[in-house]
Amino acid sequence: MKISNETKIGALTAIAITVLILGYSFLKGNDVFSGSNKFYAIYKSVDGLSVSKPVLVNGFPIGNVAKMKLLPNGHTIVEFKVDKQYNVPSNTLAKLVSTDLLGGKAIVFEYGNSNTYADDNDTLRADIQGSLAESLQPIQTKAENLITKLDSSLAAINKILNPNFQKNVDRSFTSIANSLQTLEGTTKKIDALVGGQTAHINGIMSNAEIVSANLKTSTANINGITSNFEKVSNDIANANIRQTLDNANKAMTDLQETISKINTSKGTLGLLLNDDKMYNNLKDASANLNSLFIDLKAHPKRYVSFSVFGGKKD
């Protein structure tokens, strides 16, 4: 059978139109060769969202925005097409988020923890996240303030870095270099001095070691003395000092009573010290006794007379 040219042209035209429709649908994000589930969500504002924007789960695309319709109350209902191979929990949150600084939007599914899954044509919970520009607004304000302060700082630095200041800085560095040279010379002199006095320093260190050893020995002796002193102190503490003091007080009391009696002419000793008559009698007795001793020495026969064979009586 012979096919006419008109038929061929018609068939090619139909195929071309079909391919064009399928290509346009594919470019819009519709998967025309596989089935999909439809889900809906209602938003107060869909600024930046358009048909064919992706539906993401943790950054992975599982579908796209199919349709958007404005409701009488000013809200917008959005239809999503999601591949049937992905099960969406019934409490999933469909969040409208920003994808770039230019205001581009996408839908992000935040899966819930429900054990049941949403059915085809179910309406999901909706939420809107602020744009990246709005999120970055505080950072932008801080950056502007920082730039203003940086400009002020640079202006102050420019005022400081004038020719006179640079000359002063150069002069200061020159002074520092001269000081370092002087310090280096002083260090060398100190090194030479220390090198020349090494023997004396060694002798001083030896003497210090000897003194340290002597001090160590003295410390041992001091410890012994301290121990002895502690022993003596303990002995004194253990002694019956109270009774000794009482006895001493009693002896002093008795002595005071004796002295009082002597002063009041009571007793022989008191009379002897205070009675002149007794003193004179003792003086006369002593004189008489002395005269007797003198006469006895001069005339012993008057007082003693004896004979072996018997003597003549006067």
C-alpha cells in the first residue's frame, strides 16, 4: 500500500507535537514516563516559588511542584508530584525554604515519625522559612558597622603615619640598634670579667660548701642542745616546785618571827643585843676571866699543887 505524502506529513507533525509536549512537560519537571502521587499544602505566601521547583528530602529530589492556585482568602494551595517509590509519613512537614541569596525557593519535606503514610491527594502540614537574605540581615548590619569602624581606624592610621612620625620611628629604631650594640659590648665585658674571676668564684663556692657542712654539723649540735633543754624543762616541770616554794615561804616566816623576837628583847639573844646591863656583865666577866688567866700563868702554884710522894701543906 502506498502512503501519500500528506499522510506522512500529518504523521510527522503529530509525532513532533507529541515530542514537543512531552519535552515541555519534562522541562517543567513532570515525569511523564512514571507514576507519581499528588500531595497538597497551603501557604500564606509563596514568594519566589514557581512550578517545577524541586521537592527535596535532605537535599535529595523526590518530586517537584506541579501546580499553584490562589484561594479566595489570599492563601495559595500548592500541588506536589512525588515519585511513588517514596513513602511520605502522614505527619510530614512541607517547608518552603530559600535556596539562594537571590530569593529562589524550594519545598523541603521534613519527614515525621508517624508509622502511617500519606495517601495520594492528601494535604500535608505547611511551614515557611525566612529567606537567606533575611537571615543574613543581622550579619550584614554587623558587617556595615565593622566596615565603618575599619574606615575610622584606617583614617587614624593615615594621620599617624605622616612623615614626621616616620622620621621619629626611624630615629627610634636607630636608638634601639645603638642600645643593642652597647648591650652586646657590656655583655662581652661581663663574660671577660667572669672568665677572669672563675678561680675566685670556685673558691667562694668551695667555702660556701664548707660553711654549709659546718652549718649542718652545728644544726645537729643545736638539735642535741634543744633536746637537753627540753629534758631539763620536763624535769623542772615534773619537780615538786610548789612544795619547795611553800617550805621556803615557811622558813622566811620563821626567820621573820625570830628577828621580831630578837628586836623585842625576848630570849637570851634578844637580851644580849638589847640589854646594856647584860652586855656590861659579860664584859666584866670576860675581863675577870682574862685577869685570872694572867695570874694563873704567873703563879700556877697558887692554884695547882701536887706531889708524887706527897707534899708539904702551906
